[in-house]
Amino acid sequence: MNRPWLTVRRGQAPLVLAMPHAGTEIPDGIEQRFVSPWMARKDADWWIDRLYAFAEELDATVIRTAISRSVIDVNRDPSGASLYPGQATTELCPTTTFDGEPLYVAGRGPDADEIEHRRANWFSPYHATVADELARLKSDHERVVLYDCHSIRSHVPRLFEGELPQFNVGTNFDTSCDPPLTKVVERECTASGMSHVVNGRFRGGYTTRHYGQPAQGVHAIQMELACRGYLQEPEEANASTWPVPFDPEYASPMVQHLRRILSACLSWANQEEMRDALA
């Protein structure tokens, strides 16, 4: 089936990059109901696709949806269960921004039937694709790393206090991947000289928790980047200051750090396969 909103770059290496929040497309019938089109796009993971463009050189598989997370968030539990009980978050079909601003004109938010329609149109095909690509690679590799790509503004008081570390590694407390992979990624984050935390405020979303099955050879890890690591973040994000255009030169140091992180993930997967073959 032709799905122009879903992009898949197929590689052969045991590495899959998922990009659930890089999209900004909003169907006309939905956009007209938002308070502000800018507000509906504000919380996108801006320029993540460009930041990880080098992944093709690693022969990684890249899966990206162009649909805005404000239409449907494909990294939320489809049952509606909160991934972070007791903490502020947004829904499968968000009704507020990260800052708590209402997204929809009063009385024009999606009802249960519309949420189910969006789930069938976008959520289910996206995840069917993720599952298919993991299964394809698992047929050739003992271990596959699923790396879920994210970013967020450095300051979002409703979601977390103070300034977010630049690298936020999530493995749901090492249930979604083997601990040695976590250590490999943490080592590269430390070597970057930038701040980092493992399983802090962001411990991994639906993608990481759902697909991460180390016993079956799928090791899922989420990387949430604070935007200041690759963008010149403004003091205040408003319609005239956000998003900041992507500047390849400014982002270059972060790109190099990410290249080392992904290369380390790939080396870990391949070395583990070699150890099994020699055992």
C-alpha cells in the first residue's frame, strides 16, 4: 500500500533507527480545528532526520513518519495507559502541548471514534513497519539494535525541573536491552563531554518498551536529545523564534558524537554475533 507519509530506508546492518516525532504534516480537516498550526507543530523533534542523515552510511534501516505527533503520537501506548504514571505527559492523540496549552478549539478535539480512526490510519501501519523491519533483520542477525530518535527543548517546566541533560538514554531500567549495550552508549556520551543521564526523566517510550526483548535478540534504546546540543535554542519558544533553522555547521559536533554512538551500537551487535559464532 502506498503511504507517502511513511518513509523507510532499508539497510542490512543490525541497526534500526525509528523517528516517530520528526513529522510536521497535519491533514487539513484536523489542522483547521487546532488553536494554532504553529502550536500543533511546536513539540516536533525538530530536524532529527537531518541530524541522523549519516545513518545511511552505516547501512542502518531508518523508519520515519511525516505525520505530526499532535495528530497521533505513535510513541504512546495505544491503550491510553500512561508511560509515566504520576507525571505530566501527553496522550495518544494529544490535547495539549508540552507546556500545557490546549491544542484544539474548545469542543473540537477528537472523540473515541476519531482516535480509533487515526490509530488505524497511522499508528498501526507505522508499528507494522517497525515490526516487519525488525523481523527481516532478525532473520540475518542474532542481535538487532532498535534506536529510537528523539529531541526536546532544554527547558519544559511542566515536564521536568531545570535544564535537561544533553543526552537522555532510556532503556526502562535495562529491561529493553542488555546492560552491556547501555554501558556502551553511556561510555560514548561521557566521552562527548556533554551532560548525560541514563533512565532519568525519559526512560523510553512505547517503542522502546514494546519492542525491546533482549532474550529474543532485539535490544531497544531511546535517545532523547536536549535541542541545545545541536540548535541555538532561543530563551523563549514562540512563533517568531521556534523552530530554529537547521545549521549543519552548528550541529556538526553533535553529529560526530551521534555517529560514534551508533557505530558503537553496531560494533556491539556485531561483536556479540562473532562471540556466539566462535563459542
